[in-house]
Amino acid sequence: MAVYSANLGWRDVPFARLLADHTGLPTRLGHDVTAGGIAELTYGGHEPAAARNSVVLQLGTDAVAARVWDEAVEALALAIATATMLLDPSVVVFSGGLSAAGEELVVPVRRALADKIVWRQAPSVVASALGPRVGLAGASITAWHAAGHDAPAECIG
């Protein structure tokens, strides 16, 4: 059931059922973040613990860009610290487009997170090895499972 899709103007649309009825094929409907988590769990070698939408920032050398970057790092670290209190993750994976920032983002977030979490060791923060197409990989895994098969490793390539 597509509960809500702002970009498509849908509310409570039984899209998976409609598509299955139309095509006669097994059909699943899911959220891109959930699909990315499935791919990470299946092929990424990490336990997906937190995911969030992000704004892609272009780094510059001026003071405003540096301030925006620092605020983004602090906001991510605070969000992860909050999630850690609630969910107790051992690892947080930056996936999708956020993973493209790589160590340039991961390292300062790790430092800021370590300063915020004093009651336990901070969870590992890593960039996904699956990159920005992780949602597509998760969707293909879901499709293979819906058809009653294990997903081949090639579905993430």
C-alpha cells in the first residue's frame, strides 16, 4: 500500500496489488531507504542502523561553506547520538548519495559523535561500499525474493 507519496500525489493507493493484477507478476512496494537497508544487509557487510535523507553540499573554501559543513556534521552527529540512545546500534552506515562524501564526511562525524556519546563506545560510522545506487540494489533483491529466488550478487553491479 502506497500510504503517501507527495511527488506522485498518492494517498492510500494499493499500487503493488494493482501492478500485480495488471502484470500477473509477484510485486512488492517499498521505501527507498528500506530497500537500501536490505541491500546493505545482504551485500554491504554492515548492519544498517540509521539512515536519513541528506542535502548534498558542495565544499568551498569560504567561511560560509565551512560553517555550513560544520553545522551539517554536528547535526548528523547529534541525530546519530539520539538514535544511539534509542536503538543501541553497533554501526551506522551512510548510504545512498550520502556515501559519496566518503571519509571526508565520515571522519568528522565520528569525531563529533565520540564527543557526544560518553556513556558507551560510539557506534562505528562507515560509508556504504554499495554507493549511491544502494536503493536500486535493494529493490532488485526484493524483486528476486518476491519471485521466490535468492538475489544473485550481480544485481548490485
